[in-house]
Amino acid sequence: MTNNPDKMEEQKPITGGEFLIRDVKPEEVFIPDEWSEEQKMMEQMCVDFVNQEIVPHLDRIDSMEDGLMESIVTKAGAQGLLGISVPEELGGMGMDFKTSMLVTEALGQGHSFSVAYGAHTGIGTLPILYYGNEEQKAKYIPKLASGEWKACYCLTEPSSGSDANSAKTKAVLSEDGKTYTINGQKMWITNAGFAHVFTVFAKIGDDENLSAFILTKEMEGITLNAEEKKMGIKGSSTRQVFFNNVQVPAENLLSTRGNGFKIAVNILNIGRIKLAGGVLGGSKGVIDDAVNYSNERNQFGRPISKYGMIKEKIARMSVKSFALESAVYRATQNIDDAIASLEKGGMEKGIATLKGIASFAPECAILKVFGSEVLDYTVDEGVQIFGGMGYSAETRMEKAYRDARINRIFEGTNEINRMLTVDMILKKAMKGELDLMGPAMAVAGELTSIPDFGSAPETVFDEYRAYVKNFKKTVLMMAGSAAQKFTMSLAKEQEILGNIADMTIQTYVAESLLLRVEKLAGRKGGESGVELEISLMKSFFFDAAEEISTAGKSALWSFAEGDEMRMMQMGLKRFTKMTPFNIKEERRKVAEKAIAENKYCF
């Protein structure tokens, strides 16, 4: 066995949360320039589907025209889009996680349809695919993959939203052990209006944890409330579902008794990162529309795209979306690699997929938060670029603005996911899966030593790698000090945890963007081949450094004092410092490229 640390690191794949303490090399990440021709064809098929089956009918979809959404989902099934992740032997296409993410992104411009699609293919199908026994999978999965049956996922209740395990729906096993009787109520159930298959979470007897059951719509005792009237995603079916003495065969128990909460948590991990893929597609579509409108709309004798403040909006929308894309596919590749490694070790595909995704649960939470907030930013600026027309229900931009808002609530609120980001990384450290203490102590030691400014960076990538290392130090410094200060009561300090989460999110995305641009430079002959991408990178780092500094200061002022405060404040200033550059000109380069191409083109 080698004692060379570098070689040892190469042999060990990165795991979730480890990005904070490990230098990642560009060759370890996947970038969108590496899509195969087959994957590009699948992406185009999805884009065509949205343009042909969704966009011309948006008003009809939003009016909840009877049977329309169900028919569109059926058409998606006929084209194979519902079975991307389903093994071929069960009627699907058997694609890897990365390809399924590309499809999710391409369909992300589908407004309410993307919600129905995500619910069916994700939380509707995957619990049965990954936790069902062979008989259950054979019975349900082929019809779900083809679109013959539609699926929904019944977890949330009036009294249990984020606290899912407090659900009150009950399941009582008969004396002969042949049936369960289920009673209870679920709400906010996507696809409920046309679903054939319901994955329902309930507690058996006095169990502490939920169990999961497969129900079908013909079972007596299942009733639905009318469709909810919603701010956005108006075309997606959202109903309350009631279970009144529903008799469910014992063989419809999914997995084992009391395993429902684990199912819910693991499926939510998938939902979170898939949501990030979907909002990425939505954000790119919004930028397309905004750029197009800015080129067509004339004021004071010229297109509004000629004005500096419009250029700044287009640039910042594009920078955030490019950064999101970089982080989404970095994490997706990490997950694919983890799945492949587990399969190679003899683990069954479904279990390997769940464990592979679960190992990157912190990144899933990070991407859910960052992605949903990127889309919120782009739709808000999109409306502003459209001006009064952006407020008109005649435009697609108005729909996009309303439809985007739910994403900060879906799949666990952003507040919950911020807490989870820090909590999951700290728990990994407590279990010995991550050595956070050593690097955190090293940062603490660095604060009391004379700064080593080293030699001047030779390339822009050397410079920005140093920034990333410093960003990581801010997170380790703040998390380490807060953990030491509050010990077991840290979980109650939600504001501080939220600050640390924001620092962590910006750090992860900034590093992902740097790795993407550096890898692309290697493919294009160096810095000269990626001048535009370097402008995107610089622009993102400018904002990230400010956000990390602000969040760090907010946390620091909330718990530190005296010499500790002064020392850490100096460290925060040092670790978020950047060499000045003309941010206006870098943003203009980005905006002018999009304006010239009349679309998001990065």
C-alpha cells in the first residue's frame, strides 16, 4: 500500500460534504461539454416535447381542462420519458442518474407539466422501484414507466409538513394478518386527481416510525377533495386525499414495517437534486425570453438590451444559472460514481442508487436551496425586464414568476434544507466519516500566526483556487467556533446555522464553477479559449465573496466577543478578500454574448 497521500486520495472517491476539506481536481467533475450525442438527442427530444405539447396549451393547462394534463403525461410515457431511470427489464430505458437529470432539466421549462412529471417519475415511481419486492415491481413499474398508470405520493398532512414523521394517518392490521385498514387524511398531493397508484405513509399501531403502503384508486374508501386553487403551477393537480376504512392487502406493505420514514427521507434526497435540475431548465428558459424581449422592445429609439442596467440583469441571471448548472452536474457525476462503486462491490442496483444518493445528501440540500433561489431571482428580473408586460397574464413570464415560488417550499422548505446542510455534515464528522476537526483547528491556528501570502498566482485558476481554499476556511472557522461555543445546543441556534449554510452553499457552487471552467480550459487550449467562461466565473466569485462575508459577519456578531471576535473578524476579512477587477466589464461581456445570440448560450 502506498504512503503517498496524493495517490491514496486518488484511490478514494469523494463522499458527501467532503468538499469542505478536500482539494478537488477538474478531472473529477463532469461538465456539460461532455454530453454524448445520444444524450444530446434525448435532450432535444424533451425540448421538442415541451415546445409541441406544453407551450401551445399553457392557458388550457392552467385552466385545468378536464383530462388534459393526464393526456400529456400519457404522451410523455409513449415517448419513453417516464421510464428514463427504470431498468429495461421493467419497461424503462435504464439510463444513468446523470442522463435522467438532463431530461429533468430539459423538461424544466414545462411549467405545471414539469411538476406533474417530477411527481410521477420521482416520488411516485421510485419508492416502489427502489423499495418494492419483485412482485410489487413487476406489477406496478412497467405500467408506471409506460404512462398507462399515473402515480402520486401521500406524505404531507395538515399537522405534519416538515415534521413528516409526526403524521397521524393510521394502519391497523387485521387479526388474520391479511389486510390493513387505513384511516387518515393527506394534503397537497400532486397528481392526486388522475393518479392510479398512491404511495401512502401511515403508522401501524403505536409505531414510532411511519410505514409505507401501495394503494390503487379503485380501493373503496379513497375520496378526493376538489382541486386546490393555487398561486402558481395552476395546471398541476393538487388535492387532499381521505382514507376512510380503506382495506389494503398485507402484501401491499412497501418494504418493512416502520421503514416508511427512511423511504421518505431517501426519496426526498432524490427529489431535492432533481428539483435543482428542473429549476435550472426553467431558469434558462426565462433568460431566453428576457433576452429576446430586451432585443425586441425599443425605448428612446433603441432596444432596451443596449442599456447598462438591462445588461447587468441579463449577466447576473446568466452567471447564477451557469454556476447552478456547474454544481448540479458535478454532484450528479459524484452520485453516479458512488452508485457504480457500490454496484461494483456487489450491491443491487436499486439499493446502490439509494445509498449513492444518500451519501451526497448535503449536496442535494445545497442544490435544492441554491437552485430554487436562482430561479426566483431570474423570474423576478425577467418580469422587471418585461416591465408592464411582465405583469400581464398574457405573457409566459408572468406564469413563470408565479410558478417559481413553490420551489422554495417543495421537497422540504429552504429553511429546513439549510439546517440539514450543516446538520448532515456535522453528523458525518461526529461519526468519523469526515475529519472536520483537524482542518478547523488548522484554521484556528492560522488565525494566530503571521499570514503567509505566498507567491503571486501564475494563472487565473491558481488565483481562484486560492479563493476557494479561503472560502472553505471561513466555513470551517465559523462552524468550528460555533460548535465549540454551543456544543449540544447548536441545533437551537437556527439563525447561526442558516448563516453557516449560506457560506457553505456559496463555497460549494463557487468551487464547482471554477472546476468546470478549468476543465473546459484544458479542452480548449488554456485561458484564451475560455475568456467568456472566466468572465462568468469572476462575476460569480465577486458576489459569492460578498455573501460569504456578510453571512459570516452575521454569525460572528451573534456569538463571539472580545479577542475571539476581533481575531475571527480579521480572519473573515482575510479569507473573503479578492483582488479588485472591473466587475461591470466582466458582466457586460456575459450580457453582450447572450444579447448577440438572443438566448442563454453558455
